[in-house]
Amino acid sequence: MTESLRDVSGDLADRATNVEASIRLQLLDERIALLELEIDQLKRLRHEEGVVSVGDQVRLDLGDGPEEYAVGSVEQAVAGVPTITPASPLGRAIVGAAVGSTVTYEPRRGVRLEARILAANPDLAPSA
């Protein structure tokens, strides 16, 4: 009888592990589908000269001198270049903004910062 109780608890633990793995797999499948959709949408967008777009490399001055970033999802990050996601407060402020403009963004409630857009294009060369 004791052995059959151990088997039941083992089966329950195995089922819980399978359910957890199934949920993780579903979440990964959803993330893959969203990324494929995002990539497809980006392929259809054309880069507009002088305006920050998703996929661009941008040079910004956040108050401490020029810094370079990739604009896109974390998965699109360029090696050695920090990434600004379009849904972040800074990303929402710069995507669609013109080069040379100064944008204001709110990284957290009650804190407003400015960023000057110095350059933006798909092939931004590193600054010296």
C-alpha cells in the first residue's frame, strides 16, 4: 500500500512537470510568432531619411555626450551596441522623431529627461 502511494505522488509530480513544460513551450511559441510578425512588418517598412525608425542605429546625446544605440527588440541587438526598444519611454519618444530634434521622455513617473537625436540610419558608422 505504501508503495502505491509513492507511485501516485510520483505520477502527480511528473504530471506537474509536464504541465509546466507545456506552458513554457506555448509561451515560447507565442513569442516566436510575435517576433516573426514583427520581422515581417519591419521588412515592409521603408527607412525615411532623417527620421528615427525601428531597425536604425541612432546617435543620441542624453546629456553626457554622444552615445550609440540600436532601435529594436532585444533580439535585434547589435553586438556591442546597447538597444532601445520601441515600447520603452525613450523608444516611444525617438521613433518617428527627426534627426536634430530634442525629445522629452519620462523613464518613470515624475522624472522627465531630454535626448537630442544627433544621427539615425540603418548603417550608422561608429563615432571616433
